[in-house]
Amino acid sequence: MSEFHLTKNLFDGVSAEPIRAGFGRGLKTAGEVDSRVVALCADLTESVQMHLFRDAFPERFIEVGVAEQNLVTVASGLARAGKIPFTASYAAFSPGRNWEQIKTTAALNDQPVKVVGGHAGLYTGPDGATHQMLEDIALMRSMPNMVVVVPGDSLEAEKATLALAANGKPSYLRLARDKTAIFSTPESPFEIGKAYVLRKGHDVTLCGTGTMTYELLVAAEALKKHHIDAEVIHVPTIKPLDSQTILHSVEKTGRVLTAEEAQINGGLGSAVAELTAEFLPVPLKRLGVEDRYGESGAPREVIEHFGLDGKSLAHKIRQYVERVPQYKKGF
Amino acid sequence: MVVTMSGQLTTKQIEQKANVIRKDIIRMLETAGSGHSAGPLGLADLLATLYFNVMNIDPKKPEWEARDYFFLSNGHCVPVQYATMAEAGYFDKALLRTLRKWGSPLQGHPERTRLPGLENTSGPLGSGLSQAAGVAYSLQYLDNQLHRFVYCVTGDGELNEGNIWEGAMFAGKYKLSQLIVFVDRNNIQIDGNTEEVMPLEDLRGKWESFGWHVQEIDGHNIESIQDAVGMAKAITNRPSVIITHTIPGKGVDFMEYDYHWHGLPPNHEQAKEALRELRTLGGKVKHEGMSV
């Protein structure tokens, strides 16, 4: 396993950037690398950062208007004609509105259509529940043939975009709107299907995806003073899940918590629960949004309200670790 | 046989092909025990014309890089496409009897990855037109392949779907002149006649207002179909739609015009009767007396 380089000033003045910005840069680079890459947008070009690609390759950029069903079905046709189409809108609309078209014309049809869902999760803040897409991971994870990637920061989003341009598969890329911490470095590895151990520990495994990975790093640091030595795994690919890395860790720590900016039903937490229940049934707790909708507020305010900031997570993890014993083989 | 040149078969030969295709449809559906009868029978003339006299295709090389594309948007009508493809030589006719059976490449609704020669996977309505538009966009704007055409068949009930009009708006905006869409105007859908379930008229006006060149033809007149395609190809500044009036259940008297046959297969006795009628062309020629 290649080592994951964390940025040096992780807890003190860490730099921040919207994850979507990394996608914008990555797509432009993907366009330079492969002339088959085309981009389609549903009237949100700057918002989902497709303008960099549009300005560099205007002949390969297609505006489809506010029509998400058409967005992915035209992309399916472009893929049939040998192109690698990236489609972008807000996750609430794509895949929120066009799930069936994605299933039939991209996934079942096995065409390399890339569905990029911007403004996903709670960081969409003031726009409220209609736009804070929380069900997309569950929707896309249930679809055979589909790859599901949730980058942890903007640097990783850039690498993920390039990787998805080359994977030849229908794929979903989830992006967040607001600035979030950049915990990786340009040297950090990204490979589709790999999870990365960011911090080694023995007392508990913490699995995070997207923006929640950084919050878990913050939580793990805070737990040190309570003598809890947490292992933090970053899971940027929800599907296919890196079973080996996760099972290897929980075998050592004997309990696991997951964190995601999404519904706990059907998301990363469910994926890890399914895995461990089948192969190594350790105690598990899912942290995220618990079967309710979000609401308007400043992004950070909403995150804190749902208890998904590092400090709140540390508190929940500590409570859990103090209450629930580690699984030992044969108990 | 390589089917590449327009006008290769005579009108009479195409009509004979269409009749063979209808008989195959009846046999396939009877064997399958489920599936749609009316739509596929109504489309036999159109598909026979497209596959034998219009499209630049090579059944022995389904992925031939210079081919025209065919997208069936109303996937439930796929028995007519399977029967036509078999007649054109894409695969052995024996395969037709496996329709809807376990392990068959002939799925109940078409799946591209299972059968060479299919360009798309369809069934859920309303998406094939947009997929065809995607290919047409690529040919026109990205690949500089201006001599190739993309043919798409949609149902009329299917036009209830919003996705269709999103695609229509898109093709209109980009003036996708290599896109030629046939609307199978047979006036039926599952719950009844189209104008009762969800009125489509003024259908011509709808397409025109979306920036399309519109023609209306008798979908059982081979020469009309060929002429309309010729006109559509000559229109270079707009996508083309050909409202193709067909008789649902065409060729089988007890199925014609009856929406109850939209989603039903014939049973053994009905299939026998249907085949007798198709063999005699509705009593116009002497019964061959062959067993079913």
C-alpha cells in the first residue's frame, strides 16, 4: 500500500478550497489528456466549475439547459459514438431526478457516462433541504456497473476526475459546494477502489468519506487526550468498496464508526455495516444524517447542528468507545 | 448478405420481407407467451424498409465504423427489430424462438450489451430519442461525419414522456440534421386511445414549434417511407420527424386497431389464425395450407 501524505499543518491553519474546484481543474486536464472527453452541463456551468473546460474546449462543451433527463441520455448517445461524456448538475437533480435514465442508458447499457453531482450534502447550507442532496450515495451505490467516488478534498477531486475519465465505466462523482479543508497533498495517491489509512490506531476504526474524513482526523486528534487511539480510514470510493483495508483495520481495533455527510441509510455506513456483518461482525455505529431532511443555515452551522464537526464527532466517538467493548475473536 | 445500397430491393420485395417479419413476430410471441403484439406488427413495413433499403449497415459487421445508427426508443416493440435483424442476417433465425427465455440475447426489452447490432438499451420510455440525438451531435459537431444518419423510432404514447421533449428541444437547438425520427402514430397506448389517455394533437404543430422538419406518411406504404427519408436527408438545417401513421396489429384482422393487443401475445389458436391470415395476405391469395 502506498503511503498517504497528509498536509503538514493539518490542525493549524489548514488551507481550504471547495471540492468542486478540484473537479473543474481535473476536467480541464482530462480534456487535454484525451480528446474523447466531452462535457455536458444543465445550466450550472460555473457553479459546477465546468467553465474551465468550456473555455479551453468550447467545441467539446455542450449546454443542454435545465433538463437532467436529457443531460444523461444525450451523454449515453455520445458514449455510443465513442466519447467520454462528463455530465454535471446539482446532485439533487442528477442523479436525484434522472436515476432511471442513468440506470437504463448508462449503467445497464454499460456506457462510460460520468455523472457529476455538485452541491451534494449539508455544505449546500442556505439553499435548504431541497438542495442538500443526502440520498445520492444510496441511490448510486445500489446500481450494478456503477462506480461511486466521494473525494475528500479538492486535490483528491482533481485526481479522481482524471481517474474516472480513464476507467471506461459509468461512474458517479459527488462534490461539495463550500470550502473545506485540504488534508491531502499533490503527492497523495488516489486509485479508484482504494481506501487509505490516514492515521494508525488500536482502539477504534473511524471510516470517513468526502468532507467527513477531515472531521474524523480532527476528532481523532482530540481523542488522544482521552487516551483513545483511533485509526482513521479515508474511503473515497464507496463502490467498489476496499473491503480488505477496512476488514484489516477492524480486525485489529474490534469496533468501527463511520461518518458521512449523507443519510446513514444506504450510504458509507451501510456499506461498511454490510461488509462487517458478513465477514467480521464487530460493533458498528453510523454517523451522518439520521433519516431526516436538512434545513437552511450557514454551511458550518448546519454541519454542527447535525453533530458532524470534528468536536461533536469526538464526543460521540468517545461515548461509544466508553460504552461498547472491542470485539475479540471468539467472544 | 451485405445491405448497403439504397434501392437494393423492390417495393414488392420489401413488402414480402415485412410479411415474413410479421409471421416471425407472431411465432416469437406465441412461443414466448408474453410480449407486445400490436406495435411490432404495425412497424414491420417501416423496419423492413429501413434495414433493407435505407440504412447503410452491414449485418455481418454490426460495429462497422461507417454505419448508420438505429435507435429503438419504444423498447417494447423490439420483437419487430429482432425479427428484422434476423431476416437481414445479423443472427440465426433459430434464435428468435428464444425471445424472453432465460439466457437468450433476445431480452424482453432490448439490451445492447447482449446482442451485437443493438445500439441502445431501452424499455423505460422517452430516452431513445435523446440517445440518438447524442450520436447525431457527435457525428455533426465532433466527428465531421456528415454522410452518416441516425434513425430513431419512438411510439406515440411514448410522447407523453417529458424526456422526449427535452430531447426534441435539444435537437432543435443544435439543428441535428442527421437525426431522423419516426413517430409510430398508431393512436393506441396501454390504457386506451392516445387522444383519450393524453391528447397529442396538434402533433405536427408541436414538432414544428420545437424547430423540426415534419412530414406525415402512411407507414405501410414502402415508397412513401423511402421518399420521406430522401426528403429528410435533404433537409440540412433541422432535425427531421416523420409522423408515421400505422395500423396497430397490421396484417392480423382481429388485432388491428384494438388497443387491447398493445401488451398481449397471441395464444396458440390466435397465432394459428394470425399466421393463416398473414400467409394469405388477408384472404387475397390462396391459402398455402401449411401447418403452423
